[in-house]
Amino acid sequence: MSSLRYSIRCLKAFATSTKKQWPSIASAAHSKGSAPKRAFATTIPRQQDDPALMDALGLMESDNEGVLTTYARPMPVSPSYFSRLPEFNDRFVRVQELSRKYARLPTLQLSEVERVAWRTKENYRLATGEHVKARDYAACIALAKRLNQIHPDLIPEEVQEGIQPFKRAINIYLNRPKPIPIDNFGRSHGVGKRKSSVARAWLVEGTGEVLINGKPMNEAFGRIHDRESALWGLKSTDRLDKYNVWALAYGVDSLISLEIRTWVFTVLKSDLGTFDILRAGPMTQLAAKIAENSMLIPEEVRKKAA
């Protein structure tokens, strides 16, 4: 029944004369003190009215006297509502409108503009969940960079809001290295950490002597690649023979633990887990664990020790 009423209401818009179409409804609305609403028609009216149709409309008006309802197609707020990339398209259109609107504002040179960490195509895809094409994103970023060159004193607030979605949350170019203090002995101290491993190094002016855990470089690192990597900073700045380095390394990382586990299994015939090597504990506890699992010790002795 509801579909039939809706069909009759749609056909009602085909009437050629509004006087014949809405006389009773308009009078009923005026009698109740409210203005009648406007009827919307999106098709060309017919040349002749069907008497049967007009009778049906009259019955419907008598049933719903005083109620006037109009039907119009709802328009989506976003122009990209039916697109598969609504968020990016809306932002792209917004950037294009801003670039046309403020194209005459004075801009700065690239060397004078504060550096901004822009989102890459991959980062933007992860943030929005939309598979943006590389060509479209490159064109959008080019317009955003052009808007970012507007003089800081004249850049409108809506421009800043328009290009903000294409900036990273943290601007890496604003990071400043922490100055390393020098103690009374002329030494600078640095600390490096990785998982459970800690390395401390002291640098002082000297003749190029390097000691790691009290051992020379050749004894501490057997591979040439490791030696070059440890001293690459001094070598690249041509300061290799002008500073002395003392370093202390504590702990074991995952790669070293794998090497220790392989050596223990090959030499001592003990199947030891990497977690047993990485977890904090005295060396006596690690030695007892190795002896407990070693195949070189008879099973009777291992049971008694356990």
C-alpha cells in the first residue's frame, strides 16, 4: 500500500496546472495557519490530464487532508561521494581551489622556506586506507608545496588547514642533536643501546689508540668489516690518528647469542636456547645449564647434579 501511495504521489507531479493539482491542500494548509510547501517536478508535464488519475488524486487528498509532502532527491555533501577515493579526492579538490584562489600571493624561495616533512605516497595510503595513484598524489603534493611557499605573514589559515593532511605528524627537520658535554679531563662520553646490550665509549685527543674491553682493535674484532665500521666516523673526517677511543661493551644481542648457541652445540654438545643466553644471570648459572644438557657428561652424573 505504501508503494502505491508513493507512485500516486510521483504521478501527481505530472499535472499541468497547479491550480487543479493543489487547491484542497493549499486551502487546508492556509486554514491551519501554515504556508503550503513547494512541489518539485523533475519531468516534463503531460499535455492532457487523465480523468481517472485526477479522481485518484482527489481521493488521496481527501484521505490526507492538511498534509503536504514533497519529495526531492538528496544531494551528497561530498562531490566524491560515489568515488572509491572520497577522502583524497576531496582534499585534492580543496588544494586545487586554494591554489587558484591564492595564486597571486607573494611567495618565498625554496631556500628560504622552512623544511617540511611531507607524507610519502605509502604513508598516505596507510593513513587513509585508500589506494591513491602515484600520478595524482604527486600532482597534489606539488600544489601543496607551492602553497607552503606563501609568505608566512600572509598565508591564510584555510591554506594551512588544507595542506595539513599531507604533512607528517612529526617534523624530523626540527630535531636538533643533543650536545655532548666534555668533562674536566677533556673526554666526551657516548652510550649506545640495542635490546639488552650496552656500549659506552670515551673519546679524547691522542694518537689514535683504540681499546675495546681492554683489548686492541685487532683482538676485539676479527673481521676487517667490523673494524672499519667501528672507526668509520673518525676515518671519514680524517681524525683517525688524532683521537684515542676507549670502549666498554656489556650484554649479548640476538646475533651474538646465535653464534654462542652454535658454538656450545658444536663443541660442548649441549642444546641451549637463545633465551637462556639472553636473559640476565650469572655465568655460573649459564655454565650449569650447559652442563645439564651436554651429551659429553654421562646421564647418571647429570641426574645426580640435577
